[in-house]
Amino acid sequence: MQLVQLSDLHFGSLFKQDTFDLAVEEVNRLKPEAVIITGDLTDDGLLVQFERARRELKRLECPNIIVLAGNHDYRHTGYLLFKKFFPSKQVYEIGDAVILTLGTARPDRDEGEVGYRQNLWMEKTFSKYSDRTKIVAMHHHLIGIPDTGTDKIIILDAGDTLRTCLHSKVDLVLCGHKHRPWAWNLGPLEIAYAGTASSERFRGFFENCYNIVNVKKGAKPQVDIKIVGGKRFALSELVESYRPFLEA
Ligand SMILES: [Fe+2]
Ligand SMILES: [Fe+2]
């Protein structure tokens, strides 16, 4: 089963329509079981941006479009609009996988958190599943990654959430937020970060991209990065080949 993680589309001033059009074409050709959009659909949480985002996302030909909010979507009372434009569930059973979405964005704040209630809910919910690949999708970072600056980008309760994920035997966490594709492999748990699929807001990696996740029963999910209009390769290769200091 194939899933696609699109992130940080940022409909607004630095949005790249041509790149988005190409990304939609590519994703439709992949025929994924689900497209997971890990937040920051809009630049400023404005009505006109939500209208455009909803209109454009209708072009994705996929039975399961999973959308979660980012900090940019919650600006200017965008948190009120987000629910109207993208009403969504928190649990998705798709093929051999169960996908939980965590709301980490808070109104008019850039930092994120999962919170005690959601952590408790995640642990309880995952305890009902033993034979499925467990995936968590959230906007903010669970653990810090290179080129992303301050610790404000990590959820405030990262320790609690990481413990819950490990205790619940989560296989894969998908994050967006800082537009820096990356991956951490913590043994049984992999954390994959997506870049921006369609915005000029680059950081550390200067191509628009998205992630493709292959889920196979009983095996670790495999995450590839796909450059929009370019090549596809294992996300781990990007991590292993990064030499910011030696090549400076
Ligand atoms: Fe973003
Ligand atoms: Fe963000």
C-alpha cells in the first residue's frame, strides 16, 4: 500500500502554482491509498487562502485525503475556518495501517503541543490495534532536526509524546512544519519530515518535494522522498549524504 505525505503547501504569497500542478499530476499517477497533508495549507489562515486550498485539493484523485492544521492555518482566527473547510476525523483505518492525526497547532501561536488529553487518547486508541502498521501524523516536530533553528519548532511536550509513541509501538511519525525533509530512525520508530511541496519557503533543502510511504504488513514502512518534477529516492539517503560542515 502506498501513501503520500504532502506538506506545507502554503497557499498565499510564495505559493508556486506550476509546481503544485506538477505535484498533483505526479500524485494522481501514483494512485495512493491516502494523501496525508501535514499542515500549513495556507500562509496566513485567511478565508481567501482556505477557499483556494480547498478548490485546488479537489484535484487530488484519492479515496482518502487526510488534512491536518499547521501553525500558519491557525493565524488570524484561521482555526475557526479550518474546521469548516477541512472537517476531518482523527483515526483512519486504511489497508493494513491505522493512521492517527494529532492536532498540534494552537490559535495564533507558532509553537505546538500535543497535550495530556491527546497523548492519553493516542495510547488508548493504539492499544486496540495489534496487527496494523501504526502511523501518527502531526504538523510540528517531535524531535529537532538540522537547519531548523530554535527549539520552538518542537512540540512543548515532546518527551511525553515520544514516550507515548514508543510505548504504543508506533511505526512511523510524519511531521511537516519547517520545510526541511529529514528522517530519524529510532529502531522500531521512524520519524519522517516532509519539505514544502509548493512554496518558495525553502530551508536547508532547496527543492519542492513530498514523501511517499510504502506500507507492507509485518515490515517497517519505507519512506521515499520525491522531488517535484525530479527523482525519487530513499529519505534515509538524504540524511546519510548530508555534509554541511565538511563541504563548507
Ligand atoms: Fe510551513
Ligand atoms: Fe508550520
